[in-house]
Amino acid sequence: MEYKTQVKKTKYHNKFQSGLIRELALDSELRAKLKSDPAVIEAAEILKNGEVAALPTETVYGLAADAMNPEAVKKIFKAKGRPQDNPLIVHIADQSQLGELTAGKVSLKAKKLMGKFWPGPLTIIFPKNRKVPDETSAGLQTIAVRMPAHPLMLAVIERSGLALAAPSANTSGFPSPTRAAHVYNDLKGKIPLILDGGPSQFGVESTVIDLSGEEIRVLRPGGVSREDISSFLGEDVSLAAELKDDKALSPGMKYRHYAPQKKLHIFNFEDRISVLRQALKRAETKKIAVITARKSKINIKDLAEDNIKILRVFDHEAPEELAQKLFDLLRKLDADQSIKEIYIEELETAGIGEAVMNRVYKAAAAGEYSQPGGGDN
Ligand code: TXA
Ligand code: MG
């Protein structure tokens, strides 16, 4: 089915540009107003009718459907071209919604973490309630849940009364969308509605954690850092090794990810001159793009005497800023015909740097992860 994809904003759109998305998410007055905004009402109606809609979250845009409706959830997989064995995260607006999704008692540790990090970019894996369709959990006995920190997404959840299954709203294998325009670019004609909630504040997806073992394991690093979880609970938090064939871990990890069409190379800052010289040679008449997170600029003078082909040197002072811009940059550089290849500096993996480098390594190694039919995290 071909849709005429609408992109809609609410009356409160300007507020979402402020960078204070969590504060806005906790503003109950704003949420009440949003719930009667025509764009929110329309999204809620679409979702209640078993259709999909793209919605903003604080991490990346999500492609949402009623988590309890298997036919609706199938439409997510279809629109994205997502492999069936990759389970979805379910989004809620209130902890009271956990009951219909999870089985057994919610552990004390989970309660503590929800109290501290929700709403926000932390996804917790719970034992699954039998009522949740297999399509949503991709047949697993567990279900991933989070409470997002974008007031627009929360308002749609409340207005619809649904729990919303939502993976990132990109075509499988492409970089996750951090703007409504990215979603439009990937999914136009395939979905009825995109709500524009401004650029995503975090720019990398949520941290996915598993609490079932003795030690907390991060299955996917994301917006909440391992250090933050560890220091809050006063215990070690490990990073799960990414085993390509370990189905029980985080099934999405084995697929092609976040990848631009162009080749992405990672370079060590110390080697920048020799690496970039070689790159310029290979690019011949085309340009190379360099993404660096250092304050200290790469000295262009050291690189090419009269024929400088570096398009731009992006200079970021903080990994948070690089996280926020990364996917947008990759998409822009992909679309720029004058650029041959993309070079990105290797970053410290502390804090959100762990999530950023996780995405960068996967995008750079896309060939190795690639599977027939594509896929994504
Ligand atoms: O920030 C985010 O998490 C965004 C926004 C839209 O909320 N969503 C997102 O969803 O990134 P997606 O589907 O692109 O990535 C979900 C990841 C995948 O790696 C998937 O395999 C893993 O979470 N996952 C989902 N359910 C799981 C489960 N029950 N056990 C282990 N991993 C799970
Ligand atoms: Mg994804």
C-alpha cells in the first residue's frame, strides 16, 4: 500500500528546539495541552486503528505501532525492511503500563533505575507477559521497555492509551533518523504520518540493559552511560561482548548498522597526517570529509600543498555534541556527490563516547555485518 506521507507539527513546536527536552517531558501542563493538539490526536487515532506513525523521541525518531496488535507491529517491519528476528522496544508513558507487558514482580533494582533514569534513554529487559504478541518480542521470552523523554511521544502514548512498539524510524541498515526530514527521506510513501518534534537531543539510541544476571549488562551502549548507571547503583556494570550469532543477547547486534553508503574510515588522531594524505591521494579529484572531535584542529596546511580537497573539518568539543550530530552528518555527507570517502577520528570511549564509538565501528564495518535483507539495531 502506498501512503501519502504527511509531516505534522504541533502548536508547541518551538519549545522543542530548546535542548531541555527532559524538563519539558516532565511538564504536566504542557503534556496536557499537547494531548489536545490536532497533530497528537491524529497520530493517536492512526495508531489505535492499527497503523504506524513516526514519532520523535529524545534519542532518535521511532516508527511506532500498538505493541499489543500483531498486525500493526508487522507493518513496522515491512516499512523498515527489518529482519523478523530483531525484537522491538516498547515505549510507555507511565509505570502503570508495565503490568500488561511484563511477567512477575518488577525487581527492586529495576525500580531504582526507572526512578532515576525514566523518562530517558534507558531500556530495561524484563520477563515478557504472555499477552505481548511474538511479533513484538521476535519470539523472545523477554520484552524491552523504556519511557522516552520527549513530551510529544508521551502525549501520543497517553492520548492513544497504548504501549507503543517503536524501533528507530530508518530504513533498516541506514543511520538512525534524528530529524523528521530523515524519516521522510527513508519512509515516504510507506507510512501515513510523521510528527515533527525538532532535532533529537541525544542523537544516539537508548542504552539497553539486562538485569537478569548477577551483574548488570549493557547489551547496547546508548544515551545513559555505563558510568552513570554504575555510580548510581554503586556496582559494576559490564558491556556484553557482541557475539554475532548469540541470538539470546541483543538480536539486532549482528546486522548491518547505521551505515552510510560511502566508505567510513576511522583514524587515530596521532596518525592523522599520513592517513589523510593517503586518503586525499585515493580520492583523486574528489573530496574527503573529516569528522574530528578534537578542540585542536587538524592543520590543513600539513596535508596538501596547493590542492586541498578536505571539504570541511568538523570540530566538536564534546562527545555529546558529536553524538547529537553524527547520524545527520553521515546522511549529509552521503548525499554530497563531491565527496568520495568519510574519515572520522577515533574517540575516547568514556561516557557517551562508548555509544558513539559503538555506532562508528559498526558503520565502518558495515560490510562484515551485512546480511541478506539488511537489518539494523
Ligand atoms: O532510543 C531508542 O532505543 C530508539 C527509540 C525509537 O526509542 N529505539 C531503537 O530501537 O533504537 P531499535 O529497534 O532500533 O533497537 C532496539 C535494540 C535492538 O538491538 C534489539 O535487538 C534490542 O534493542 N532488543 C529489543 N528487545 C530486546 C530483548 N528482549 N532482548 C535483547 N535485546 C533486545
Ligand atoms: Mg535501529
